[in-house]
Amino acid sequence: MLFNSLEFLIFLPIVFLLYWFVCKNNRWQNILIVVASYIFYGWWDPRFLILIFITSLCSFISGLLLERNEGRDVVRKAISAGNIILNLCILGFFKYYNFFADSINTLSKDLFHYDLGWTALNIILPVGISFYTFQALSYSIDVYRHSIRATRDPIAFFAYISFFPQLVAGPIERATNLLPQFQASRHFDYGKAVDGLRQMLWGFFKKIVIADSCANIVNQYWSQYNDLSGSMLVVLTILFSFQIYGDFSGYSDIAIGCSRLFGIRLMQNFNLPYFSRSIPEFWRRWHISLMTWFRDYIYFPLGGSRTAKWKIIRNIFIVWTISGLWHGANWTFVCWGIYHACIISIYSLFGIHTKYPSGIAVGKILPSFREFLQMVLTFILVSVGWIIFRSESISSATGFFGALVTRPFFSPEVIKNSRLLIWCLILIIIEWFQRGSTHALQLPDNRVFRHRWVRWAIYYFIIFVIIYSLLINAHSPHTFIYFQF
């Protein structure tokens, strides 16, 4: 079920009313969450429910077994390793079997002139499998590390794994934050619910008005790079940068706002990443839940940054290669991960300071000239990476880069397709002036916005623009990009 679908528009109010007015305690609320989440997830294909059920059940049982065998380190390691291997095997088969089979078969032909005969299978990738698998893994690892006690409440645990607002595209929650909320009593908070609706509205604006409109142009022209001017390719690159930001951060805003309707607080997943002053800062602001997952469960166990310089570089490349593979079964994603590993390694090797004592332009209307140049350079470096990320193959990525520097720079079609950049600029301006708020529609209580009619005029205008964009894009609805991961 898609957030931007008629089915969800009907589904959400029904679940909300049942949750607060029929289910009178947290146990019945958790049961409703599990049932609603399985309906939400099974809407695409009910067969996928088997996988999420197996992942949830095995992780729940592994937690109990880990606590039951306290003090028996060998047994605990075997239980934890077994659960991790099982979950990674499920993820690996559905997401990576065809990729590795094809890659190994091609390598065998090229090096040894021998065809292994491995054929691709007709495997359907379950939506969001990487997200809920990582969420389940974090639970069993945390129980093994004694960061959290194993829960004996299977309903609360299944609700933690399958909570529908963040099930298919995050944030990837930790059991230390989300599970206790399902175990505690919850009471309706009107103020939090209303603010959640505002955050959802802003998320729908970013998804439907920004991301989907950018997608129409990007999808139409991207593969035609050999016939486009250099300026048009630059415009396409910028539009995709805003498409993926509006698409994914829009989903996160909808998920976080939706969860607040049910009295659940999810972690922040985006923190204005395009205002970053370096690539390391960008990745502390973009997809925060995934980046902190890699940091805590892979980077730190490898030694993190408190080790020899060559090991730091090794750790960076390991994490970013895995990050690339996590994003998709394609060599373009691996190259995209290695690209960022190279940049971050340069920062590390030269000791370039990337942790700033304060936010950007604190107490100022505009950034300093140096901050502005840092943000522009970071955006350019990130956008170069997005070209690799968006390309369907390594050859098309290199072809796009080649056309970018060899094609004539100007052509008439760039003017028509640059109009959408105005919406991207509006988005940036709004988020800049609202950078101190949790989301852009958390309006300040000043002389202008304290008037109710001003706030409602803004809300109605956004709703109008969203409906107008939906009507324009009705012939080509776009799913969320990160659903494929």
C-alpha cells in the first residue's frame, strides 16, 4: 500500500479510529497495529508476509534464547550468529542471488572461458526487506550486547518489526527506542497528533509536488544523454538530486508524522542534508537511521576511527561497499559506495575538520561566504554521486559523464525544463528559514504566523498544490524510490 494512494487515505482513518476509540489498552492497540501492518504490507503481495513473519519469529525466539543462556558465551555467540546468518540468507537470496549469479557467471566466461550455467531465477524482491531485516538484526545484536533486555511479549515485538508507517522505507528503528513505546501505555495527545498531520502534509508536498514532478522530467530524458546539451544534463542532475531528496525525506516525514497519530515517536531520519558543509556532515544528516546502524554495528566493531590510519581507511571502504550493496543489487551502487568512501577517506587522511560546533549560520539570516562555498561544493560532490546512483549500468554512468563534458553546453529545451528548478528553490528557501524547526510547517509563534487564518491559508495552499500535482501526474504515478531497497 502506498502512502500516496486512495487505499491509504481510507486505511489510515479507519485504523486511527479503531486504535483510540475501540482498543482501550496497549495490548489491544498492539494487536491492531500488527493486523493493520500485515494488511498494509500484504497489499502488494500476501506471500511476502511469510518472510516478515519468519524474520520476526526467529528474532524474537533468539532474544529469549540469548537471555536463557546467560553466562554461556559460546552458546550465546552461536544463537546470535545463527539468527544473523538466517536473516542475511533470506535477504541475500531475494535481493542478491541473480546479481551474484550473473556476475560470477560473467567472470567465469571472461577469465576461464567456461560457462557455469547459472541462470537467473524469477525472484520478486519483497518491498522494504532491507529495512525490516536490519531492524530485526539490531534487536538480536542489542540483546547479545546487553543493551536491551529480551522482550517476552510477542505482540509488542511483532508490532516493533512491522509498524506500518516505517515498515517499508524506514526510519530503521532501534529496539532501545521503539520497543519500550509498544510496551508502555499510550494516551492520545491532540497537540502531537495535529503536529504529526502537519509533518505528513509537508512530506506529501515534498513527495508529490517536488519529487514526482522532477521524476517526470528525469525519467523522460535521462537515457537520452547523448542527444542532450551539457546544460540540460546539469539540470537533470540537479532535478534528480531533488527528486531523491523529496522522495525519501518526504516518505520519512509522512512516516514520522503518521506514527505520532498513534502516540509513537520515531527517530529523525533527515536533518537538512543539502545544507551540509562537507561530505561526512552530509552523511550525518542523510538517512540518519541507516548511517548510525552501519556506524554502531559495523564501523565501531571494526575499530572505528580509534585505530591506525590504514585501518580507518579500510573500515571506511568496508562500510561504504556494504552500504552500496544495501542500496541495490547493481555494480552502480557498489561504485557509488566506493566513490563516497574515496571522498571520506580524503577527509580522514588530511585530517580535515568535519564536525562543526554549531549548526549552519546560527543566529544569522544568511550563511557566511565560506559556508556558502562549502555547501555548494558538497552539493556538487553529492550530485556527482547521484549520477552513478541513478544510472542503470556502469557504461551508462560513464556515458553520462562523458556527454556532460563533451556535448554543446546550451540548447533551447533547457529553458522549458528548468522551470521546475523554481519549485526546488522554493523548497530550499523554506527549509533554510525553518532549519531550526523539526519540520517546515512547525511555524513560529510570531506576529505573522500567530494568526490562525495565515496558518490555514498556508495549509490550504499546500493542499491545493498537492491535489493539482496529483491531477497532472495521474497518468504516471510514482512509487517511492527506496521501496526497491
